[in-house]
Amino acid sequence: MPDPVVVTTVSSANAPAIETPKPTPAPAATPAVEPSKAAAPATLAAKEPEKKPDGAAPWMEKKEPAKAAEPEKPKAADEKPAEVKYEFKVPEGTTVEPEDLGKFEAEMRALKVTPDLAQKLLERDLAAQKAQQERYAEELKSLDRQWLGELKASWGAKFEERSESVKRAFDFADPDHSFRDTLEKMGVANNRKLVEFVERFGDMMKESNLKAPSNVGPLAKDDRPLHERLADHYRQQAQKRQQAEKQGARR
């Protein structure tokens, strides 16, 4: 509001002129604030709870039905880990039976060994197995040479003659040499007991031993195959040995 104007009355004629005070300018009008830009109240008034009617019984109070709990979704089944694949490579120069390889794979799988490590273990085991077989074969070859030396020492000057008897029996029973090749691979081709056993058949296969005794007289030519004549001769020799043993027992 403007300040009030005070009027002073002067009675003297020589009094100075009265100065009229200048009006005080009105304050500038405050600009109106747009409704959209009006400041929002700091807080919203809380919603008043609904009033129950006077005299309402507690049992008449309405309750909203409780919402049924949503069933829990079944958890996704744990994914099974991918099965480890073993692709074994048998090193060159070694062999392994499929059944043994299957057992080895089952053992590696049970121990959860990685395929790379399993391959290294297989190579190690097969290398050790091969080395052991080679040592065993070398030992047999050494023993076979020892047997041959014993036969030469035992037969002495008759070594060539007795060797011919052994060869005669082998040539008859093993014409394709497959049996003798197997014996050589096994390292028992010169086994002394085996050679001496075969020698007996070689001696019986001589034509001179297959002739009829002199006291029987001349016989017709025997056209039977050699193996039949040999079997018959072997039976005769066995009977003679049995008779000689009986006579020796009586004495």
C-alpha cells in the first residue's frame, strides 16, 4: 500500500510552499503461474479407510477370498553331460583283442579319464606288452638253439643219419611245411623230446623195416598206402615190445 500523505497547515503568510509528496509507484504484479506448472504437493494425503457402518457385527464383515497360490513350476531336468567318446588307435606293430579293448574302455570311462590320456595309456600298455613278448620269444629262440646243440652232442657222428629219419616223418605228415613253420615261430622246432619222438616214426617208415620177416616166406606185393603200412608196422612193433616186457617180468 502507498504511504499516507500528511498535510501540515501553516498560518503564517511567509511560510514556504507545501511540497506535495510524489506518489510511491505500485509494486510490479507477480506473474500468474500456469496450472500445469504449479508445484505438486510434497505428499499425497493418505486414503482414509472405509468406515464400517455403525452397529455392524464382526461376523458380517466381508473378506475378500484369498488368492490361490500359483503352483510352482517344475524345475527343468538337469541336462545329462555329453557322453565321452573314445576312439582308440592301436599302434602299428601291436595287436589287441576287441574284447580286451572294450574292457580297457570301460575302465577308462569309470575312472573318468579323458580320451587323450586314455590313448596314451593304451599306447604305453601295448608297448610294454610288445616288449615282454619280444623278450619271451628271444628266450625261446635261445633255448631252441640250446636243444639243437644238445642233439648234435648226443647223436654225434649219426647226427646226419638220424636227422634224415626225422625229416622223412615230417615230410610225410607235414608236406606243406605249415606245422614246422608253426613250431619254428613258437621256438620249439628243435625241442629234444619232440624231435626224438618224431624220429621213431621216421625209422619205421624205411622200406627195409616194412618188409615181411624172413621166416614168413615171400608175400604178395603190398600195394597199400604208406600210412596204412606204417600203422600196421607200428602195431606189430608195439606187440613185440609188450611180449618182451612180459618175458622180462617172468625172469
